[in-house]
Amino acid sequence: MPSVPLPRVVQVGFNKCGTRSLARLFEGAGHKALHHKHRPPFRKSQTAARILRDNLAAGRPALAGIEGYTFYSDLIHVTPTEYFEGNTAFRQILRDYPGTILLLNLRDREAWIASRLRHGHGEFARRAMAALNLPDQDALVAKWRADWDTQIAALRSEMADRPDQLIEFDLDRDPVEKLVAALPAYGLNPADWGDTGRSRGRRLPPPLAWAKRAWAHLRPRSRR
């Protein structure tokens, strides 16, 4: 008798909240995980969020073209002219894939905002301001703060009648064993958990720090 595929798990919190570490946790258990970009062989990569956005605009299933994964994370697409937070499309994902489990990854909101502002040595924030036509960083911070509160409230309201499909995991408070226990069928191993990508508090030698900042601002960026 063929085995029944496990439900997909889609991260519906925001980037800069342990998304890469979550992807590594699933990969460590042998699952295919899509973190930020879909990289098909012999074709240009695209952000998963852009694929999701374009699918919805064209009337296709939300994950068309990227359905072969078990875990999806870092669903954001930002260029100087485009801004899309794919986590906000959780209703459409559930419509097209009703058994999907939503993973709400959390951390302290103000620390999350500070991390986003630092991301790419400020390049991420600059692209977001340009795409959203915001006048300054204060306006961007206000938007991100409102987006955070709106997303959490919407998820909790929408999933109130199906709590088994919403898992909340707070990186500041919850041990990874809590997440592993919430998904017993996936065979996740706490030993595969690590704060991948974390740079808070890390000080680089001045020449290396300068080179890293310069590369973040000057390197060519795909608009996909």
C-alpha cells in the first residue's frame, strides 16, 4: 500500500525569524525545503514569493511549479520596484492545498524590525522603501510594525476553528523540541537546529566589515 504524502508545511511568519534554520531542520530529516528561491536546473532562479504572486495573478494554484517541496520558508520578494510578502497569501494556499500546516515563526517584534533594517547592511530596507514609495525609514518601520500585528491577528482568527493546522514557534521562548513534538510525523531532529544566518552581536575585523558592506550595496541583484 503506497504511503500517504505528508502535508506541506508553510512558514507564515516573516523573514529574519529563523527561516533558514527552519529549512535546515526539515532538510536534516530528509525533506525537500524551499528557502527563499526556487533554483531549477538549467533555468534562472526565482524567489518563491514571486512565483506565488504570479500564480495567484494568473489564476493558477498558489504553489504551481513549486509543489514538490514539503517545507516553504522566507516567502518574500523585494526589488526596488516590487514588494510582496508571500506569507500573507495563507488563505489562498489553504484554499488550493487544504491540508497544509501553517508555521507561525515569531520573535520579539522590535528586534525583528531592527534585524530587517540591518539586513544586507541596509540594502533590504532601501529596496523596500523604494518599492513602497515611502519617504523615510520611520514610515517603513511603521508599516512593518503594522504588517506584523495584522498578520498574526489574521492567522489566529482564520485558524481558530482548525488549531491543528497552525503551529506557533517563538524563537525567543520556545525550545526547538516543542516544534519537533508538534510535527511528530516529520521525523525532525533537534540536533539539526541551529541559528543559521544569525549575525546579531558578531563583530568583524574593520577591513572585513567594510568589504562586506560594500559588497552588499554594489553586488548585482536579480530582479527575479
